[in-house]
Amino acid sequence: MSGSEVVIVGGGVTGLSAGWWLARSGVKVTVLDKFIVGWEASGRNGGGASHYSSPLFDEEQRLWPQMDELLGYPTEHQKGRILIAMTERQWEQYRFIAERHTRLNHPVELLDVKQVQDAVPLAGDNCFGGVHYKFGGHANPQRTVQAYAWALQDLGGKIVQHSPVTGFETAGGKVTAVKTANATYGCDAVVVAAGPQIPQLMAQLGVDVPLAAARAEMIITEPAPMMPLGGVDGHKIYGRQTLRGNLAYGGGPHEWLDVDATGPKARPSTPLARNLAKRLAELLPKAAHLNVIRSWAGVIENSPDGRPILDRLSSPDNVTVASMSSVGFGLSPASGHAIRDLVIDGTCSFTNLDLLKLSRFDGLEKDWREKRGWMPIS
Amino acid sequence: MELNFTGTDICAVNGTRSAPETRYDVVVVGAGPSGIAAAIDAATAGKSVLLVDENPVSGALMGNDTPLYFGGRMTAATQNADRMLEAIFMSMPDLEKAMEAGAELLLGTTAWGVYRNGPGVASLPEQVVGLADAERSWMVGFGKIVLATGARDLALAFPGWNQPGVMGAAALQMLLTRYDAFAGRRMLVLGSHDLALETALLAHGRGVEVLGLIETRDAPQGGDDLVAAVKAAGIPITCGQTIASAKGGIDGVEAATLTNGETIACDTICVAIGLVPSIELVDAMHGPRSLNPARGGYVPAGEPSVDVVGDCAGLPDTGFDHVAYRMDWMRALTAVSANDTIICQCEEVTRADLIGVQPPNYLPRPAAMCARSLETLLKDGPANQDQIKRLTRAGMGVCQGRRCRDQVAMLLALESGTPFGTIPLASHRAPVRPLPLKILAEWDEPAEMEAAWDVWFGIPTQWVPVEDVGTPYEDDHREMLYTGMYK
């Protein structure tokens, strides 16, 4: 497939990683984005990279420690995570998860209160215990997204920003070109990695992709003294201490939205910042005096079962659909590799993606969103 | 795994938010002359009115140049909250008139966010403003909100600006007239437009030794009467010059050196080049803004339920192009200062690293990284300050960009050769004032919030390990980790 042209619709972290992987294989890649790379959820998330439930997990773990070197740009990747239980119920749940890890041979260690306080200086004696994952980790989403984009360019790939895709040209059961308002990009294959806009785009090709969009929120504090390990969360919030020291955390209830072909109209944060602040002050009581300096929101999509859709279609057979179902950042090194394999070889070389096929939703009821209560507030 | 859908997502935000603690027909933010007048008008018309003002802010916040650019030149008197409150009442006699008219007054109370349903959000029970004092935060409902948040100082970087003693004109005026708490004695003023001239006269009248005004353009910029008054007071105005650097010691500024080599011993350098309308609240609620160079920069451009009064709506239009004036200063300062001049104090970002789009010093800079710059970024499309902020961290610090947002925008315009305003200003985010976690926290949140709280979407199948799909463990996983979702 060397020398052929692949157009990627969507310059989020998944599309960019796919583009980078394809460019590494000598494929000519053009990434089209409606605005600026990583501007949506790819650049505004918790940065976690410990997705043990995914078929892409092993590859995620293998790749992250190498990403700075492979990309040539810093991602701020850091290894390890500690989950702190703040209630008896959470402690029971985290021990359950730890047992599961042990069964799967993922290295974990249970921490008592004293050990939590030693490992996490901002924690208090108000916790029940913790679980130290000796795997996984976190990185800086904004920096990583730009790193993929730059690395892709360094390999000769093209990124075209401010260019929403308006449609496709098809011939002989294949997509032959991708159209924007100002240009038409001929292609041998297409990757549609446009997040919440995937359903609208794929509908133009007669393919139904069931995805629903929602808004989620985060807060960030001023820098705290650096902890030995930045990937500290639990208490039903997720997040990290950045390498600058800021505490960036999210979690809590989401709001379902309708997103049209042009993408989210706005990404407003809400007073949910107060509920996040409460939980972060409980999780890390020695940080409770720290100032919150920003809050923000992002819009992400979910499939009906919450698992990604990573699939090379049978018709048009040169189209690969890629939605990570709201969990895309950490898995991006692996998802890009998988997409590269699907585009070039038609099958993934390193894991079984059957669980992520679009066809699992064949026969899905038309009112699947209503049934789940995944409808926007009217 | 069998999922029994109920038509309800128990982890959605619907119905989980608290109602506001109180409601007023009108909430006025900012108790300066415009805010007080708006509160009196509304109260006289029979409306229920809440008038809030963040002042006096804590000494810690003042030390962080919040809300104005105090430059560390406050006396210890600002640490005494009771004295500060009294000073505000003494200096603002109309506050009592507002209370007599029936407005409720809360000083030391910050409005940190305004929220209403609109694009991207429909879950708010009603439109609310977030308030906070030294003890706690709370939400207040309103029919109309009047923003009278005034204007704040434009800071501009030069070598040595990042030390105590470099401050803004609005901050100086507040310390002199309201609090009688200015710690400087010998002051140099940058600028010669009305703001600089008025500030110099005020300081002179209060016994501060004003050593002179420095003007980068070839002639004084302010009104003839003010220029004459300054000269009559014996204060020289030096034109065609800019500041090359400020030197200092442990207490901050000790001397300023001009481009002509002249060194002036002083303890304060007052940056009086411009004021910027304080649009943080309306910008953080994604209200529209427009650029109006004659009114001091970006101004709110119309938002339902929001009235904007006073300097927040824009400085009085005297026909002076504030933006062109600032850009002249920026050009002059950039020409005479080294590239390693700090632009963002909080994050210690130099001009070279800003224009080089380089990461902070704690990250490696491999060869590919070093080859990137604003110039290469511009090949991908128009510059965006938020994108550059994320990459360089300029504007991401605890001052929330108050010291550098505007000047970064000016530098990007200069360096990219585009008119100021072409590159969108970096966004403001709630809370628009730094608020401690324990203050911002909703400690008494509704039970519905905790019931709906999940770390992510609460979709049981999302996190079942792939090895377990289709095994009995799948149900154990749901039983243990999901409480009630789709059962």
C-alpha cells in the first residue's frame, strides 16, 4: 500500500495516531480537521493510560514508555497509578479490581492508610486504603496530540486544519475522494475518526454508526508540591498531577447532547466544578487550600455498549471507522497501530478486534438512545 | 451481560444540581460608581437587588495581582480586613445610599462564574451566578445580572518587570485613594496618555515623589490640560524613550534604565499604558465579545440577561486608539529587550519560548521540538492563542493570565504580522478568580448528585476486561462496580 493516499477525517488523538502510524509505513497521509488538531476531547481529558479492560491494553502498555522517543516530541508520559478509596464501599471495589489485576498478571500492590500517605503526600488519614498499579500511567493530552501531528508532518504527512469534511465521492464500492468546502482530496482509503460527528459523516455513505454525544467536565488547581507519583485518583474522580504540579481532575454526571455535522456548538463548564472540588478536597485533603484556576468541558461520544468501534467496513470496503467511545486518549498509541493494520492489511496484527466490530450493532433497536436514557434534555 | 434499560440514565446530570440558595431580580457585580448607580436604580424601581464586590480581597490575592496589578506595593495595612472594609465604606459614600434604597450589599464577595442554559448545556435549573467569600461559595439565581466589573491594568513585560515594585495604574489608584496603603515613595510612570497623567498627578498630590513619565511616542499623548498640569507640578515627560530594564534587590525595584542609558533611582515603576475592560465573567460564559480599540480592547457584545455598565462595557470613547498605542509600546519594548525576557511570570515563559512555541523547562527539547516555532505553526493555519497557551503554558498560571493574556496576544500579532484582534484572545474560564478547593466545593450537595456520580459514564460494559466478556465474571463486575445502572 506504500505510495497510496489515505485521507483521515478528524485530527483528534485517534486520527492523528492512525495518520502517524500510516506515515511510518510509507503511506501518504492527509488529516483533515474542522478546526485545530486536538481541539475537542482529545486535548481536554484526564490523560490516563491504564485501560486494562481494552483489547488494546497490552499494546498501550508496550508503546507508552517509548512514545517520546518514537514521536520526537515530549508527551509528559509518567508511569504508574494509585487509586485511593475514601469510603468502605470504594475500598471493597478497588480490592475487587486489584484481585482482577492479579488474576491477569498485572502488577498491583494494596496499600494501607500509612502506605497511601507515604506514597501520596497530599493524601490524609481519612482514606481506607489504596491500590498501586505498577503499570499504566498518564500523559499530557494537549502536548501529546500536537506531538502526533508534528511527528506525522515530519514523516511527510499533511494536516489540513479549518477544513470540515462536507462529503465523499464514491465509485465502484469505494470512496474515491473526500470533500471539504474548498477542496477535494482523492484517496485510496479513508479513516473516519471524527468523534461525535462520525454518525453524520457515515450516514452520507449509507452506514449507520450508533453513537451518542455527551459533555463531561474537569477542574484544575494551581501547582501543588510534586508528589512522587502523579497518577493519583480514586474516590470516583479521575485525573493526575501534571509535571508542573497542577491537579487536573474530572468525573461525575454527564449531559447527553445532540451534535450535528459541524460538531459541538460550545463546551460550557457548569457549577459541577463545585462537586469536583468537593471530591478532590476529600481525596487529597492536604491540597484543599489550593486554588482552582480553571474549569472546562469536553464533548465525547459513546457507542451503545461503551466499547470502541474500530472496524474496516465491507462496504465501502476502503473505509475504516474509528470511535474510541469516550476513552481514546490513553489508548491512542495502540488504536493508531490497529487502524494502520486495518487500513493496510485489513486485519489487526497484534490483537483480536472482533469485540469492536460495527456489526455487533446490527439489529440494534432504533430507539436505543431513548431506551438508555441517553437523550438530550428537552 | 443482559442489560435491562429503564429509559433513564442514572449517571446523567439531569436533576442532580442544587437549586440556587437565594434569588434576586437583579444581581450587580462590582460596587464602583456604575455598579452602585445600577443597584440604586433597580432597587428604587422596586426590584430585589444584590450588590456584590470582591474588594477587599485577601492579602494573598493582592500579592498575586488579583484583581488588579498591585505589584507587591501594598502596605501591611491591606492585611487588616476590618480596616479595609471600613476604608471602602469611607471612600464610597454612595454604598450607603444603595443600601438605603433597598439593595443588599456583600463586600469581600467574588462573582466567579455566570451560568445559563444555551448551546451545549440544558441541565441548569435556572441561570445562576457563583459567589464566594472567605468562608464558602454558593449560587444565586437572578433575573438580570449587571456586570460593573470595571477595567484592569494592562501589564507589559520588560527585563526586570517580574519583581515587586512594577505595578499598574488602576492598582496604584486603588491603593492611594481607597486604602491609603501604597508602600512606594519614588515612582516612575510609563505612558503619557490621560491614565498616566492622572495617575501621576494623583500620586504627586498624595506625596509620592513622581520622578517622571516615559513616553515611547514622540509627544505626550494625553489632553493638553493634563499635560500642562503635570508639567506645572514639575514632573518631566520624557518622549521617544522606553524602559530598557529595571534593576532591584530584595525589596524589589531600585532603579530603571531608559533606552538612552539614563538610570533613574526609584522603588516603583507604574505601568500606565492602558486599562483593559474586565470582561472575564461574560467571556467565561461564552458571551460574545468584540474588539473596540477606542474603548480599550475587547468589550462584551450583547448577551441576554446580562447588562454591562461602566468601564467593563468599554472605556469612554475619546477617539484615542488604545490598541495602536499599546502596540507601539509593545514594539518598542520588544525591540530593546532580550529574547529571554519573561512574558508569563507564573509559568516563567520567555518571549523566545513563546515565539518558539517551546515547552516549559522541565521538559526535554529534542531536535524536532527545537525546530518548531510560531513560524512553522502558522503554516498549519492561523495562530490561536489558546493553542499556543497549551504548548508553552503562557497564561496557564495562578494569576489566570491577568498579567500576560493581553500582551501575549499583542506579541503574537506582532510576530505573525497580523493586526491585533485577528488572533482570538485566549479564553477566560470559570472560576474567573482563583478559589481554593475547599471554598469552591459544594459541601452540602444534593443526595441526587452523589447518587448519579460515577467516575465516567457508568456504562457497565465499558470497563469489563476483554478477557471476561461472556464469562460469569462479567456479572460480578457489574454487581461490584455499578450500583443500579441498567439492572
